[in-house]
Amino acid sequence: MTTGQLIVVDHAVALLSVVAWSAAGATAALRRTRPALGLLVVAVVVTLARVGTVAVLAGRGWWFVREKVLLGLPLLVTVGAAAVAVAGAHLRTGRHTHRTAVVLLLGTGYAALAGLLTTLVAGYPLTVSTGLIAIAAVGGAALLTARVLDNPPAPTGEPTIERRRFLGAAGGAVVAGAGTTGVGLLFLPSEPAAVDGGGTGQTVSVADLRGAGEPAPGGEVRRYTLTARVATVRLPTGREVEAWTFDGRVPGPPVTATEGDVIEVTLRNTDIGDGVTLHWHGYDVPCGEDGAPGVTQDVVRPGGEFVYRFRADQTGTYWYHTHQASHRGVRRGLFGTLVVTPRDRPADDARRLDLTLPVHTYDDTTVLADPDGRTEHTAAVDTPVRLRVVNTDSVPHRLALAGTPFRVAAVDGRDLNRPGEVVRTALRLPAGGRYDLVFVMPDRPVTLVVDDADAVHVRPGGDAGGPVEDPSGWPELDLLRYGVPAAVPFDADGGDVTRHFTMVLDRGVAMVDGSPAFAQTVNGRGHPSVPDQLVAEGDLVRFTVVNRSLETHPWHLHGHPVLVLSRNGTRAAGSPLWMDTFDVRPGEVWRVAFRATNPGVWMNHCHNLAHAHEGMMLRLRYHGVTTPFHGAHTGA
Ligand code: C2O
Ligand code: CU
């Protein structure tokens, strides 16, 4: 069972325990001793099952069970044990049920509920105050129940409750629960303080970390002007949408360059009220060119302008997008593709069919087409073909290439080492990610399928039709086992790591941009209250990213590709895999590493841009780098 499934099962068993204990209490209160006894047995069995699911989950990582082990289970088991001791005896004799027993049974239901709510509402990590609130709530609810049960006059002939004995027992159970839990809470580590990265004491402003001077020998300056404005555009499907565009088109104009060129882009904003910036997704530009509003620049308001300039030393498939209110702006169209081709190209490159294919969802229409909206292409038999697929959405897409064997030549712009040929194999492309698929044109049509719908056809000319295969059942390629291992520039499993950060992703109540929210959290906090990660230039940094939630989080660090080390404890065994956006699915634990060689203040966030907006975003800051920009709202 995957950890994600295990989390769901554990939630279900927790809910069942709430129901079972409450039902036992309610039936006992109605003096139906036989059913009550039966329900008590069920409640005990469910509680033991719960101990089991938590134990299995603990085997997947302490992050998944912390609040359950420290608070939920101790409270449940202590109050439950008292309930069994008192109510069990009463119910078995079949005599009248003492009200203490009823309160303890219901109290166990409250304890189970408090544990479940702590997991769902407070999330990770458990804090002492959350623990105390949960205990107080259970105690308060139990005492209130006692009062309610105590007040109605007992029917004639029934012995009245001895108020003091009953209060004593209920109170004792809660105190015992609190005590056990309190001992658990003592083991909570205190919040780690931010650690400074060390260094020389000199500081530099991101505003001074600006781009390149001159192109490399043989290169040129590639100048673009991108003007952001609202426009009505016609989708390849024929539908018209009101979009936010660069130059009146979606996607925006493709930005291309040859390795060593200088890219210079003038961004203007006509009428995008949110303001815009340009972030070069996956491209390791100097920090001042990174387009993070309020961090690396001020947002470009209507009438404003900003010039980006950087050298295109990195080849491959990338994209650009606004980083201001990006959950809205990117969705509505403020993005485009960025492709940099090598200066020394193989001889047969001239006849290659090279397509850049962003996939984007407008409202509910998913479009996969080249930047001009074309979905039909021809290539003569034996022509090499490269399809550069870019996921500009906030959710992953399933891709399949029907009609030909192919290779995944590059992931997130970086070439893989000796990628093998695959056939009838699907791919899952994370939000923000890119795959370059290559094949040699066969004598029948090739179809690129997205989410099981035909999207792009490449035909060998003539009238070649031919059946399209149905890829819906194809297995997914695991990139952690694809290609051939090769030397990597550092040993991130050995002693070389100089900084290690763990990010536990969850949902919970937290402050986001100054207001309380049911947030997407990193270590229990929302942006901008997530502490900065501090590094020094030259550090070898390792991230452990843990997903405790039931949603996928495509994790994206600006300014640095990360080398994937392992997923769920299993080491990456294929080609070195460098990614700038990797999908951390529910219950997954990823370890990645990178060398800190690009000084700056860098956004580090979930690329489900709605999640980033809901708090799942922080900054990685180099020692000695400061920012003069103070956006109230930095990015998503
Ligand atoms: Cu493509 Cu900060 O994002
Ligand atoms: Cu997310």
C-alpha cells in the first residue's frame, strides 16, 4: 500500500473510532446495555486497528504520525481504557449503566474526534498549544456532558447519580489522558532557530545581481519586447476566451536563442491591473533577473517597464511566466516558451522537425499545440523529430506517444544520460515540467496524446492514415529508473552535505499574507511566515520534501536545478536526474540536492500556483544577499 493510501485508511479508521465510541456512549445513555456492550467491543477493536495503522504509518516516517503518537493516540487510549474499565463492568452485568460510564464512553468519542481534528486542522507539526487546546476541549466537553446527563430528574425507582463520584471519575480520566499526552508533548523539539550561513560579512543587494554583458564569441543579442495586455483570443479548438496575453496572443511569443546568445527582453504592461513580471522557469539567471515581485524587483504596473537581460548558456526547453498573482495570471495566459539550442548542432539537425508544445488549460479546455496553435504536422519518413512538451498548468498531465517507439531525451531542459527506447509507455509530466521526446519518423502517423485525448499528429506525408493505438492502459515510465547512471558533481549521500532542510507539506490553519486561513503549509506555516532557508555560497544543500497531504505538490526551487537522490527511501537508479519541478505525490518523501552556486534570494514553492497562493511558498536566501524590495505579496 502506498503511504498516500495508508493516510486515507488511517483517516477512515480514525473516523470510525469516533463513530464507534460515540455510538457506544449514546446507546449506553439510552440504557440499552446489550447493543452498548456490542458497540464497546467494536470501539475497542477499531481503536486497536487504529494503533495498527498508526504503527504502519510510523514506519513510513515520523512526519506522518507525529501528532498522532504524541497527542491523538495517548488521549484516545487513556480515556478509552478508563471507559472500558468502568463501562465494561457495568454493561457486562447487564445492570443499569452508571452515568460515569456513559460520560467516559462519550469522552472517548470526543478524544478520538480531537485527535482526528488535530490531524486535519492543525496538521504538521504538533505544537504544545495545539495539544493543550485539544486536551482542554475534550475535558470541557466531557464535563459538559456530565452536567447535561446529571440535570434531568431521574425517573422514579432509578438510583440517581452520585454527582461527586461521577465528576471525580470523569475528571480523573481526562487528567490521566492529559498527563500521558503531556509527557508526549515534552518530547516535542522546540522550533529550530534560523541558522545563519556564515560568511564574510559583506552584503550585496539582489538589485545588483543583474545579467550578462556580452554574448559569447559568435553569439548575438536576441531582443524581444513583450507587452502584457488583456485580449480576446481564439483557441485552436475554435473557442474564444478573454485572456491575459503577451502581445495579444497565448501563449506569448516564443523566446528562442542559440547557446551563448544574450537574451534581452523588455517587459511592458498595458492594462494588467495585478501587475506583471517575467520569471524564467528553470533557467538559472542571475537573481536580479528572476522576476519574483517584492523580492528581486518591483512588480511592473500598467504603464511600467522592466528590462531582463541574461546570457543563454543553458540549452534546452524552458518557459517564462508572470510571477505576480501567478495563480491567476498564468492560468489566464501570461506565459510563453523559452528554447535555447546548442551552438554546435549535429549535422542532421537542419532537417529535424523540432516542435515546442505547451499544454495549457483555459477554463476547462486543455490545449496542447505549438505556440501558433497548430496541431497537425508532417515529417518525411526517417526525419528525426523532437517534441518539447511544456506543462504550463498547475496539475500534472499524462502524456503518451502512440505510433512509434521514442526516447525521453531531456527532462526540465537537461539531457538524460543514454535514455533507452520505450514503447507503449505513458509519461506523467509535473506542473511546470518539460520533457523532450525524440523519435525517428516512421511510415505511419504518430499521435501525441494528453490525458487520453488526441492532441498533436505528426504524419509522414501522403495519405498515411492507420489505426491510432489506445494508450489509456499503458504503464507510466519511472524516470528514477530510466537511462544509465553517470558521475555527478557531488556526493550528496555522503558527508559532503553542508545544509539539510526538511519541508513537510500539509494543510492546516495558519497565517497567510497576514490573515488566518486553512492554508497549504510548509512545516506548519504559510507564506510569508515560513522561515527563510539560509545558505552560503558553495554549500551542498539537501532537501527532504515530505507530502503529508492528499494532494500532489510539484516542488520548484528558483535558480537551481536539483539532483534527485531518492523517492520514498529508494535511490534514483537511472540517469542522473536534474529537475526544477518534481511531483511529490501524497505520502511521498523526496530527497534532492544542489550546489549553492547562484547567490540571491530565491523563491522555493509549490508549482500548483493556487497552493503557493494559499501559503506553500518560502525563500532560500544566501548569506549576505539582501533585497531592497518589499512586496506585500511576493509572487503567487
Ligand atoms: Cu514557474 Cu516560482 O515559478
Ligand atoms: Cu501544492
